Amino acid sequence: MYSLVRPILFRFDAEKAHHFTLNSLRSIEKLGLLPKVDSHTRPTELMGLQLPNPVGLAAGLDKNGECIDAFAALGFGFVEIGTVTPKPQPGNPQPRLFRVPEHQGIINRMGFNNHGIDAMIRNIENSRFKGILGINIGKNAVTPIENAADDYLICLEKAYAHASYITVNISSPNQKTCVPCRAATS
């Protein structure tokens, strides 16, 4: 399937291909056309959580929790969404996602673009997913470093009831205002 879709996706810039893929996955899942993969292939316990298998989806792909059900149908043992911030923010200026085909890689300089924690919580509440859900939280770019803890607390309080676990993202190199967080924690 990938060999058929890849030439189409590579006609778009990387970020447009990313959005196209997420929108397509969401649509296919809502229509019931996404075959459900049995995720209970190798049950694993991690941090007191019972995972159906040890392969999960890391944060960054679905920043707003819009495709939780689609990723669950693909058989991931857990799904982590985000990074989400208290308020919506656009992230870094475009272009900010670059392909490196010779290394089969991508350079991500997105900068925590997201619709905010309230929008994410609505998406979670509209989801049918009952598996292991991680929520990755961050601070807004406009928040001064001395107030970063306030942003994390806002997200933590809103996400806590909906998450199996929460990841606190304090050191993203993609957001200039997080660099002091790294220095302060070193």
C-alpha cells in the first residue's frame, strides 16, 4: 500500500502530506473502512499499565487527538497525543517540516502547533477509544519561562481525568522558549 501512496504524498510538501494523511485516516476510520488490527499480540505491563502490546504511537503525529480511534484501529498498544499547550498556538513559521529522503527521515521544527488543551479534551470525549492513552503537555511559546509551571499545571489539571499517563515536554528543541527549560533542569 505504501509503495502506491508514497509517490502521491511526495508531490505535496511534507506538512501538507502529514495533514492529508491524518484527514484520510480519520475519514476512512469514520466510514468503517479501516480494518481493525488485533492489538492483543504480546501483552506487556509498563509503569503499572497493562498494554495489549509494547508498540505505541509517540506524541507529535496527532497533536490534537483528532485520530485516536484510527490509530487504535491500527493496533497500537498505546496512543500518545500532543504536544498540547493551554491555549491554541500556530507553532513555528512554515516551512517547518522537511524530508530527508536519502536517510528516510524527517526534520521536525513544528514548534508545538496545536488547537489547545480544551479542543483536545473535546476530541478525547468524542472518541470511542478505551485503551492506554498518553497526553503530552507543553507550555505556550508566549509564556515567560518563569511562568512555565503554570502552563503545565493548567494542562495537567485538564488532562488528568482523561489520560492513562501524562508526559511533560520541557525540552523541545523545536520551541525556542523551551531551551531555557533545558538549561534550568541541567
